[in-house]
Amino acid sequence: MDFTERYRVIQAKDPRFDGQFISAVRTTGIYCRPSCPARTPRAENVTFYATSAAAHEAGYRACKRCLPEAVPGTPAWNLRNDLASRAMRLIGDGIIEREGVPGLAGRLGYSSRHLTRVLHSELGAGPLALSRAHRAQTARTLLTATDLPVADVAFAAGFASIRQFNDTISEVFELTPGEIRAKRAPHSATPGTLSLTLPFRAPFDAAGVFAWLAPRAVTGVELATPTSYARALQLPGGPGRFEVSFDGTSLRLDARLTQLGDLPTLVARVRRLFDLDADPIAVDSALSTDPALAPRVAAIPGIRLPGAVDAEEMLFRAIIGQQITVAAARTQLNRLADACSTDLAPVDEPDTITRLFPTAAQIAADGRSALVGPRAKIETVMRIADALASGALTLGLGDDPVEQHTRLTAFAGIGDWTAGYVGMRVLGNPDIFLSGDVAVRSGARALGLPGDARPLAAYAAHHSPWRSYLCLHLWRAAGLPAPIPAPLPVPIRTEIS
């Protein structure tokens, strides 16, 4: 979008663009979300920024009226696959707080100097400033949505000291932490539980995400209903439990954590799991131009691409799910969890979430005896477990999608379907089309589209960059709860060592 297009957005106060850019006003020194209800400033006084961090670096402070930090994230970080977008995914996951800028740069394969130069050029702020803005957003949310003591809020948001926390909040919001807390609305929460409301762009097909997660839920690790999803998850500071529930208007996250500092990481992963930073209007508008898809889009507005809270776990799920139904895959995953998982300490109230999904090291040590089925698939699982446990294979949010696909398909037993499915779920890549998938082809035939892989792939090319969402609509049209991949080709036995 150029300046004129963005200015028209703030004139219209269009909430669809909240989180996609920031408008700053020179005469007031304030930056706002596009839908800010204040009077639209004169065009000559407005500067647009890609991030709130860039606006703050330029000397602006956050608007107290529209709260520009309390918006969904930027969909471009999934749509783009350049260095800046990959860095933003990792910053949201808390890498800088855990590993610093050198750790972030190392994961991306660049020097700290080059990464800082690129982020300044692309986003108007360096990695530390971007991480600082993310911490400030988390802190404001905690101050207004919880009863945590202010000191606990500081450390839960990722700040290293109370002084750093106070200085940042005052600079960004021109309010003290106490003044922000005084503006909060009444709320209630279970003792020992952090409760937050997660913003998203409407429309939002929450029911579709819960329906996707339910048949895949591993016993003891996850529990899904038509309106909620709960699970245990290993976080950097220790195991945690969380539940996401939807009441028709609000999406609520309730969490129990070993360390408060894991909250920003958990929020980022839950947002990815539910695809909360997507731009549903853009997706639906593009797909609706196809007469064959328009009725499906109208029936399921705001369809979301379920993500992953753990990249390595998703790879194991994808491999085990090859060429079998989702029910059969769930049985296998339950056997794996029975043999390898870590039990959680009990909580005060009755809880059906009792264990963590097995790690790669646990599967490498004890998984072989639990797995049944074709020997080739079992060998693939064990090879991947060994590679992940040893560090020979890495998988994460900051991966380049082409490089990730190449690394995965270098393993015997992993083909294009599995690598594509992992990229779809782990990276949130919106433009993957699994033309060889049996259920995708079945759904296409149900809508009168080509049912063979090659012509279907040619048809789907016209819907780039939203082909992952096209897959979702075709899966739904097939009336199946899960994708069933086409048979793998005979693999070339070259492995990563």
C-alpha cells in the first residue's frame, strides 16, 4: 500500500488494517492504529510505519485512546518469507529474551550486524527495539487483564529489571504501570491462572479450528471440545498448561505456567495455533472471485489455518499420519505417548491433562517398541528422532520455507506431502497446495473442480498466495476430519548426517 491508500484507510477508520501498519502524527507526537476514532489528521502531518517499534524509535508515543498495541499481529510475517518476516516470527516467540540478538541472528544464518541493518531498512527498527515493543505490548495486556503484582508483570513480560520495565512503559505509553492498571475493566480468573483475551480479525471460524484439533487430540496431552482446546506444553522455563475457549465473541486464554516469563512465548504460539494474525477479508475476497469456491467461502467465512505449538512435534505427527486415517494416526500417537511421555505434576483441581508430548530424545530412546505398522515408516520416525535429538536436523519458526522443504525431503520416507504439510502448519505458510492429497482431490471433485493432481495444481496456481486456505476449503468440502496423503514415491535414500 502506498501513502494515499493508507491515508484512505485511516480516513475510513477501517479496523481490518489494525496491526498491519502504524500512523504517526507529527503535530501531536502520537502513533495510532488505523481505526483510531480520533479526528483524522491532515495528510502532511502523517507518517506511516511498519511497526510500533519504528514509530517509537522515531520519537512517538502510543495513543491512549486507541491503544495501538492491543491489536492482532501482522499477517505479512507469514505471507512474506524474507529475512525480516522470519525474524519477526522468532522475536514473537521470545528468542531475543532467551538468546539475545546473536542467538536470533544465528538461527537465521546471518551476522548480528547484517540482521540489524536489514530490520532497520525493512521495518524501521532494530531487533532490540522490536523485542522491546513486544514486551511493552505484553506488559500492557497483563496490567489490564490480570491481578498479578506489578513486579510479576515486569518479569512475565520479559523485562530484565523493574527499572527497565517502568522506563519502557512510561516512554511507550506516557503512563506509569499503576496508571495503566487503574484503567482496567473488572474481570475474574481462577486463582493461580493467568487469563487473557486474544485479539483477532473478524470473521473468525473458531469452530473450524476446534473441529480440526479435536480428532487429533492425544490422550492426556490434549483435550478438545466444540468450543475449547486445552493441552500441556513444554516451554523454555518448564511445562505449562493452557486452555483456549471461545464464547462467540471473545477468545480467552487461561494458562498455568512454571515461569511467568514464558507467557509471551505461549501467547505467540497460541496465536499461531489459531492463525489469529491472518487477514480473513483478504483471503475470503480472493477465493470468492472463483464461482466454484464462492458458496464455500460464504458458508465458512474467516476460515483459519491451524498452526503448531511445537515444530518437532508437528513433524512426528505428519510422518505418523502418512497414508492412514486421522483415527489411526491418533491411536499411534497415543501409543507413543504411553511409552515415552513425561508425566506432569498434579494440579489442585481434577485435570485430564496429565502429560507432555514426547520429545525427540524420548522417542529416539523408547519409541520403536511403541510403534506398529509398516517398517519403513517406523524407521523414518526413528531416523528423524535421532536427527532432531542429536542436532543433525533442526526445525523452527525462523526456517526459510524452501530450505526447510529441502532438509526434510533429504530423509528417506519424507516426501513432498509431508514437507509441505509441515511448512503449512509450522511456518503458517499460506501458499502451499497439496495436490496429491486424497482428501483435497475428493473435495475438488465435490465442487466440480479437476480431480487429478496435475490439472488441480494448475487450477490452484491461480489462487496464489492463498493456496493453503484453498486446501482447507477442499478438505472441508470432502467431509473428512483430516487430510490423507497420497502414497509416497519410492524415496531416494540420501540422509542428513
